[in-house]
Amino acid sequence: MADSQLTQTSGQTAGGAKGVAATLPARYAFALYALADEQGQLDAVAADLRALKAAIEGSAELARWLRNPVATAKQQQAAFAPALSGCSDLVQRFVKLVVKNRRLFALPRIIDAYLAELARRRGQVTAEIVSAHPLDAAQEAELLAALRRIEGEKVVIEKKVDPSLLGGLVVRVGSRLFDSSLRTKLARLHVAMKGSA
């Protein structure tokens, strides 16, 4: 993937991707989307990006490399090589270009923008599920069924684990937030107890 190809494709964002704002992550995401679509790899790229996002969220070391302003492109590429080893050639070349252009800090938002654009074009609604512990298959199926009763059949879920929630779930669908986490319940109890003192 050449820089010129990325620039040319991202320049079409304003007129060709109405669902994606013309931000830096959106421009990169749209360029990757256009190339993946052209090569018939939309779902394969989405799967690779989800795996990469999970690797970043599960590794404090990778998160540090994202935020390291003095790291060289060569160092960043070496740090991300293991996480990219199972990804398609398209995704590997794309991430190398992001690193070369000194935009690695934006990679998680680029991934989110790509997945959001894929869902939008398919008429899907994405629900982000954050739980204190990984959901098992039965819990995931029950939650998906409940969301589809509310939002319709085209709901897809993006899962994250955040142990700081202590228990329960946080579900975000668009601008709506449903927070049943134990952390939030304890915070509310704390506020209520202070108010009654």
C-alpha cells in the first residue's frame, strides 16, 4: 500500500463516506475500507482488526508503545510484529504505513472507525459490551437476544473486559449508555450515604 494510494483514497472521505466524520482516524479507516472492499476482504480485515484491538487492550506494553512519542518507527513495528503475525498482508501493510506516518497513537480509533463504517454500511447497530469478566457463550447469546428484542435483528456486539467494573455490565448502543456495573452501584450508594449523613 503506497502513501499516494492512502492519500488518494482518504481524500474521498468527505463525499464518499457520509457516515464517517472527516477526522484523522476516519480518513485512515475509510482508506482501509476502500482497499478491503476492492480486494473482497471486508470481513477478514474486520476480524484481524478486532484481534489486534484485543491484543492492544490486553497488553500494557503495546499500550505504552502507542503513547511513546520518542519511539522510532522501526521500534514500533518490532513491538507490534507479534500481534500482527496472524493478520492478513493487507492489515500488516496498513499498520506499517500508520507507523511510518507517525500515527500509531490513533490506531485504536482507526480500528473503531473501520468497524463502525462496516456496520453502518450493512445497516447494523453496534453494541459495545464491557464486562468485569469474559462472557461465556450462554451469557453472550442471552445478551444478544435481549439487545435484538430492543434494537432489531441487525445488532452486533463488540466485547471488552474491564476488571475495574467489579461485576455487572456496561452496554453502549450509539449515544445510549446502560450501566449496571457493581462499581457504579457502589458509587451511587456512597453518594446516597454521604447525602443522608
